[in-house]
Amino acid sequence: MYGNVIFVVWRESVEALLVVGILQAWLSANAPEARRARLYLWGGVAAGLAVAGLLGWLLVAFAETLSETAEVIWRTAMVLVASGLILQMVLWMRRRGRTLKRDLEGALGSAVERNNWWGIFLLALIALAREGSETAVFLYGILSVDLGGGRLAAIGAAGIGLAAALATYALLQIGARILSWRLFFRVTEVMLLFLACALLMTGIDGLVDLELLPKLSGRLWDTSPLLSDVGALGGFVSGLTGYRARPDLTELLVFLA
């Protein structure tokens, strides 16, 4: 599970760094009052991260007010929401990724032409709040499955993901010969889709446990002797891909879909 935390923070942080880098570079090269513009830019970045942090805190705080049964329903719902958001994000990036830089620079150009410094602030706020809020929901969905070593371990995993993101962003900035943005997004898109599948499978298991969905069959097969879906390796594969060693028909249909 903590591998998923590292991956999500890594991937989403690189995307956020890309957005901030585009905004910063354009302002430095084109804004007549670049220093003042950057103050509004970084103010918007800080505000966007604060919005995302507030959302994460609200999710946790709300869950702690629920009864045991209501919390199971809430966690199941959030796992399904996180799965859907990951799918939506991947599709959005495939549609908008090629024009992202042009769209951001166009919005900045309009704001600078009108000396609308708060427009720059708002653009950065929206961009970072979107990335950060998605990350907060993804992480809540992942951690809803099992806190394992506790929140401190989750924070440590997030820190590793952030450090990896900074290193990856630096590597991507060095040049396409080492690692291209196209390759980075293609590979991580596939990994994100597998993660969405894993969260969806967990959500379906929760709906079955809540008796909102039928199993449709008994266990169809058992590949536990080859690879269990518990333990260190099996749990990692299951958490990253949705693999089940002893699936019923409902789980199999969902996984194939």
C-alpha cells in the first residue's frame, strides 16, 4: 500500500512541478514586472496547496465522526470515487496534455496584458488546488484500505514520493535523451490505470461485504500457490493492479471491464 502512496505522490508532484515550471518560465521571460508577477504566482501556489491540505483534513475529520458501519460505507465510497477520478485524470491528460503548455501561457498572457496580478494568483491557485485535491482524494482512497504502519509511515512514504518527484523533474529538465516527458506520462498513465483498477476492486469487495452487490459465484480458481494476494509481494501486486488469487465471478467481471 505504501508503494502506491509513493507512486501517487511522485506522479502528481511531477505534474504539479511541470505546471509551476511552465508558469514561472513564461513570467520570467515575458512579464514586464516579472518579480511582482512571481510573488503572485507563488502566493497562488501556496494557496492551492493549502486548499488541497484542507480537503485532506476534512476527509479524515469527517470519517472520524462516523459510526463503524457508516465509516465502512464512507471508505468504500471514497475508494470508488478515487478510482473514478484517476480514470478521469488520465483521460483529461490524454486530451489536454499536448495543449497544456499553450493553454497556461495563453491564460498568463491575458492576465499580464491587463495587469491582472490576481489573475495570475488565481490561475496558480486553481492549477495547484486541482493537482493537490486529486492527490488528497487518491491518497485517502488508498489509505482507506489499510493504514498498516499508521499515519507516520504514510507521511514518510509521501515524503519519499516528493523527493523522487523532485529528482525526476530535474532529470526531465536535463533533456529528452535521458527521460522524455512523453515516455514519463505514457508509463505512468498505464500504472495509474492499474491503480484505478486496484481501487475499484477494493470498492467492489466493500460493496459485496455490505451486501449491495452479489458475488455471482463461488471461487473460480486459486492461484495462491503461485502468487498469493496477501503478504509482501502478493499484497504489493494486489494493491497496485487489483490482482485476486481466488476471484469470484463479480471480481473477475469487474477486473476484465
